[in-house]
Amino acid sequence: MSAASSPFPSTVVTGGTIGSIVIGCKLQVLHGNPAEYRKAEILSIRPTPTPEDPTRSEYYVHYSDYNKRLDEWVVPERLNLLGEIEYPKLKKPKTVLAGIGKETGKGSEPGTPNGSAGRVAKNNRKSNLSKASKAGKAGDAAASPAATGAAAAPGTPGTPGGATPAANNKRKASAMDEPGSSQEKDGQVPTIKVNGEDEDDDEDGDGDGGQDENGAGEYSKEREIEKLRTSGSMTQDPHEVARVKNLNMIQIGKHEVETWYFSPYPVEYAHLPMIYICEFCLSYFPAVKQLSRHRTKCSLQHPPGNEIYRKDNISFFEIDGRKQKVYCRNLCLLSKLFLDHKALYYDVDPFLFYVMTVRDEDGAHLIGYFSKEKESSEQYNVACILTLPQYQRMGYGRLLIAFSYELSKVEKRLGSPEKPLSDLGLLSYRAFWSEAIVSLLLEQHKTGIELSIDDIASRTAFQPTDVLHTLQTLNALKYYHGQYVIVLSETVIKNAERAMKKARREIDPRALVWKPIHFTATQLRFL
């Protein structure tokens, strides 16, 4: 049942049955420990029949005013059916202006030929010109999809024909099938309605819901391949699909980690209790036995790149996305499980990846990474940054940020992370900027040297806008005698002195063995 088929004309009712719950409903759901009822919205419904109850379903909910990482599948017993239930509003019927060939809805109603006639006439005018070129493109795409830079990608449970990441021809255990192949062959993946919309619905009513110029209702294969290469995304409808988390748990190394967000892993892996990831090559498997067999053959003991930094048990590896495509794509898939706004999954060629590891007798274990564009017109020194959840709150995120600015200092450039930052990323950067700037100001205050915003930027490699933003956050800018001066409050100074006393890992510039990579215009042309 979709949201549009709600039997209730009113918005809010008191009490209901489990059969009346549809996508878009808002009601109280039991959550937390200790458990308490919180308002949540039903985003998706999937059938989970049992011998005792063949009609049983589970409900994917988003808790109002809470972060998306708390979204989860819940059983019917956790829904409060006795309290207020807010149902989605019914959609207004589409209307067409009589006698005018322009539609006001997304499609013409039967018996109103003007809109459809106009569309048919437009299609006929273009068909002769585009038929031959389309046939040639379709033939090329079908003959060699890998050569065009894309392969099949997993559809998501709500969009079974969706595009997915391309698989390298050499990929074996983690190979991906053609679009929809797993569902067409065995039909084992349950169908899930997402947001109450069918695949061909166009929610905004403008008639562009996945249609090409000739009015096709679905993406052609060549268009899917083109969008994969140009947008870097494995989903054609990210706003709908990405709302529903498809994986619950992953095991990587010795850690079992609960995922936060949707990531476009193959559809065969959707809603498995756990998937198993090799911590060295990042290949993924549905069963622990398959991972064990893979580990007997996998020879990697560290990321497949150049080690450019080693101090104590911390190492950094530089990896070119063009040379290590499979590893970098797997890394992007893994990071999407914990980053809400990440859009890059497939097109890793234009990026360099800097992977931080911790070494022991078993090898170099992945802690986190950041990526940066090979050539950034905006002078960004970080495109994406992540510390894996099992290593968070240990100071590793601060180390990643510090290393990115150390590279900027070697390049003799001012750097800044690509915006927008995630909520946790913004907190981490604000803390790092504040600590670095306050420490520099206190150090220079002892020598009697006054620093301007540009002076601070040149010494820290921060962008002046980031310096200004940090000073405003600290409320350190004061207007005095016709000009702005930097004044640190006693609270800020005490917090900084307390932080300096803590034993923290620091980046040692002497341990960095690295020279900036310079790419020619010819090399950048093919990224």
C-alpha cells in the first residue's frame, strides 16, 4: 500500500490497526534504552512473513528531530497504535487545460488528446534524427560496458532496475552482476516500497521523472553509463533510495560495526544480518566462510599504495584512484555507510586517497582516510574524510586533519575541506582550527608579536575564511578604536591550556617523505 492510497481523508486520527499503517505515516515508536516512545515517520515497509503470520512486515522509521544514523527497521510490536497517527495527505488529482497542448500534470488523462498529441508530434520530429545514433550507442554500450567506464550496479530494494558501481574486469569474489540480474534470476531479494512511490512515479509532477527527450519512461543503458561517468553516483534516484539503510552490520577485521547510512553495495547483500569485509583489500562477502577462503589467497598486508609517512605505529599511504580503482571504489562504498552526503562511489580517477593505518604483527589496519582532488580549482585539500567508528574518539580524526594540512604546507598552499561538512566533520574541524589558532596566538603573545588573520592563515595553511569563521565561533573578534582586534577570553585560554597538557599524537613533519604530484594538462584531460 502506498502513501497515496491512505484510506483516511483527515491528517491525524487517534488509534489505528497495523493494516492501516502506510508509508509516510507519523506515530510514536518505542526506541532507546531505557525504551521510550518517540515520534517517527515510516519511510519504507518490507514483508517479513512467518508461518504464524504470513502478512507480517517490518517498518523502516526515521525519528523526528534525530540524526539519520538512528534510522532503523522495527517490528510491529514497537509501534504505538493506540496513540495519535498522522497520515500523509492525499495527492491532488492531475488536471489538464482543455484546448491547450501544454499539460499541467505529468501526463495526459485519457480522452484529452492535446497533451499526448503534442508529445507524439514532438517525438516523431526527433525520431528520424535520433534513431540511428541511438542504435549505435546502444550497440556500443551493450558490447563493451566496461570500456565505457561503467558496469552494472546493484539496484536497491525500492528500485530494482537502478544503476550500480562498475566492477573492474579483474574483480572476482566481489564481482557485480548486470542490473537487476539477481532479482530476475532467483527473486530472493524482498521488494521494498520506498516513500510510497512506484518506480515510474514523478513526485514533483513536472514530467521529468527519469524520462529522456523522446519520452522514454526509463533510463536507457547508454544514459545510465553516461550518468555514472559524469555524476560519480551509482543511483539514478538518490533522494528516494538513499533514505533507507540497506545494511545493518559489517565485520571488518576484529570489529563488528553497526552501519549508519545507505551504501550502494550489490542488491544481493541488502538486508543480510552482516557482511564481511577484508580489512586489507576491502573486498566484501556475504558469509564468513567466503572471507576465510579469500584471506588464504589475499596477499595484501597494507593498502596498495606508497607509504609516505611512518611514525611509531602510524603509517599513511598515498593511493592514486586511477591506478587502484577496485580498492578505491571499495573504500568509497565502505565510507558511504558512515557518511550521509557522500556522492562519489565510482569515478575515483580524479582523486588521490591518503589512508591512515595502525601497524601490528598482522599488518597495517585501516583507521581512516581522506581524499583530495588531483587538481582543485577551489584549493580544497580534502574532498572526503572519515575515521571508522571503531577508532573514533581516540584522536585519529584530529591526526587525519593535521596530516592534510601538513601536505598543504609542503605544497605551499592554503587548504580547506570541501563543503558542506558532515555534522561530525564540522565538529572535528572546528575543534582542530580552534586549538591550532589559539595555540599560535598564545605562543606569539609571549614574544609580543601581533598577528593578523592573513598571518595566521600563512602559518597554519588554513584558508582566511576558515580562520575568520573560527575566531567568530570563539567570539574573539572585538571592535576597538575603529578596528577589529583579536581578544581571547579567559575561558578559551583555560580550555586551550588544559588541552595542551593532554598527551596527544602529533604529526612529525620529519617523518613525511613526500613530494607533491604535478599533473600535466594532458593527464588531467582524461580524468
